[in-house]
Amino acid sequence: MKLYMSHRAPNPRRVQMFIAEKAIAGIEEVPVDLNALEHKTPEFLAKNPVARIPILALDDGRSLSETRAICTYLEGIAPEPNLMGVDATARAFIEMADRHVEFSLMLPLANWIRHTHPGLAPLEQPQFGDFGESQFGKFTANLGWLEAALGKHEYVAGDRFTIADITAFCGIEFTRLMKFKPGDAGFPNVQAWRDKIAARPSAKV
Amino acid sequence: MKLYMSHRAPNPRRVQMFIAEKAIAGIEEVPVDLNALEHKTPEFLAKNPVARIPILALDDGRSLSETRAICTYLEGIAPEPNLMGVDATARAFIEMADRHVEFSLMLPLANWIRHTHPGLAPLEQPQFGDFGESQFGKFTANLGWLEAALGKHEYVAGDRFTIADITAFCGIEFTRLMKFKPGDAGFPNVQAWRDKIAARPSAKV
């Protein structure tokens, strides 16, 4: 299998961490140069018509895109350690936490960065700076949810490490581009959790 | 079980259609008045800290939020007809299609409507009209992907009806607020598919 990815991009990193947590060997990484718009070429669009990374190219020739769908596939071929839930009910509650992170944290922080950071201008055209700034407020307001949750349980979705920790970690690490630190912004539980996740070997990929 | 929902809102409708397709009986619907900001009350936030509908209140007292996570749970308790994939690989490919719809179609169309329609002003503050207009262009550009896909197979994720059809249908129906019709905009495959889905009994809920 091959993983089409880009260094520093948060969504490929989610899959890379997922692979590292499961110690799946033999997936070749193929860098995609987003600034050169390699994800808009006909060859790439044939693999993923919505022009996003990552993509997992399977050995049977099929291309699987969307970070979370790739993780669902990998969880199927490498069930341990379980990161997405052992039955439908557990899967549902972990998916809930993962989507709270995606839609309430990652989405506003991505819009904040993509619409305000000059380095992201090649990828986000046109940039709407006022909209981008407003998304920072939504991101930090929603971070209050995660701060409270991490005061009640050790990990994002409960008492064990799951895919929701990977999603939240890769999202929050992306805010380092903006020099944002949860601890300095009034989120000590998020900072302590972030530091704990950063110490995992999978966070070094 | 109780489903906290709002009439006309696309995400609750996705769950309502999913329930109807599976003919699950006995789920009481509890309307939430979004314009009165009932989803921001302490009682509601105790059920879903990120203040979104729908929520499925389980009989054991737990609250499950996020449309797709609710569907994962319901698929577990009512496996037939299968709408999300019978094994991990099938689940992954259907999740891919569902997320292509969510991120490439529903997200820009929701931003287009929420940032430009006066009726959505109570829910989206501040509205950024220029950003909203730009999202219409992204929505229609991405609709080209669905148009091409529906030229190759009968349903959004392949040759059978799945959750991805529900997601796409409820999203595209929401554009009626803006008087958008896929057929008039140059997407005949999408229009024909939309009309076919609209004829299903589950689309009448």
C-alpha cells in the first residue's frame, strides 16, 4: 500500500499516527507537493476527485481517500490496539467525540489558519481575513468543551486513547503555525493532555 | 429513545431518513427551537456540549450527538437494510463517499446559505456575505464530482442505496431555500438521482 501525504499537513499526519499506533509496517509514503498544486493534476484527481490528501492506494488498485475512512479500513486489517470501538455502540460514541473535534475544533482552526496565514494563500483562494479571524474566536470558544471534557476523563473520548485523541492532537499541533499554545490561552487541561500525547512514539512520525 | 431535532434542518433530517429506511419504530421526536436558541440552554448543552442537533437520547440515559455517529449506533441495533457497509472495508468505502459529500458539498453549501440568507442570521453571527458567496462557487465546482460519479453508478457510493445518498439528498434539498435546482445549473445526473431519491417513502418524513 502507498500513502499519498504531505509533510506538515494535519490530515495525513492523523493517518501516519494511526499507522504508528498500530505498528502497521510496509506502507510506502508518497509526498504530494500541495504548493505546486500536485493534488489538482489529472493523475491525482483520478485517485481522489475532490482533490484532498491523504489517499491510501490499496494493493488491489483501488484508492481510498478521507482520513477517517482510511482509518476505518486500517482498523479492519489491523484490529489491535483498538482505536475506533469494538462494537457498533462503542464505535458510535468514539465517532461522536471524533466528529466533535473535527467539526467544532479542526474546522474553525483550519479556516482561521487558511484564511489568515500568508503561507496558506496558495491553497485557499480567495482568503477572507475577517472571516478567518472570526473562526479563531469559534475555535477557542469550542476549546472550552475539550477543556471541560479533559477535566472529567483522561482522553478525548473517555478513559483510553482513541482516534479522537489523534484528531485533536494533529489539529491543535497545526495551530503552532499561529504560535498558539493552549496553556497560555487558558486551557491547562488541554495543554497537559497535549504534552502527554506528544510524548507517545506515534507523535514523532 | 428520543430524537432531538428541528423541522427543516438538514442534519436531523438525515437521521429521520435513516430511521425511516430501517423502519425503526418508537423513537419520539422532540423539536428544538433553534431560532429561540434552545440549543444554547444549559439543559441542552448538558446533552451536547457543542450545541448541535440532532441528539439521540438513549434509554440508558446517555446522549449521543453527531448525525453520522447516531447512524452508526442505529445500524448496530437495526442492521437491515444495511446502509453503512457490512464489513470494515465496505464501511470504509461508504464512509469515504459520505465524507466527500459532507466536506465537499454540504460544508460549502451550508456556509453559502448560513452566511448569505437573512433567515439564518440568528444562527450564524457574524455573517460574512462575501465568504458565503464564494462558497456557492466551491459547492457547484464540487458538484461536478457528484455529476460524474452518478454517470458511472446509480447511487452516490456505488450500485446500491447507502447513507451517502441520504447525506447528499438532505444537503441538496436544503439548497431549495436558495431556489437552487441541480438540473437548471447543468447537473442532469444529480437532478435525476435527486428525483429518484425524493420518490422514496423515507424522503417524505
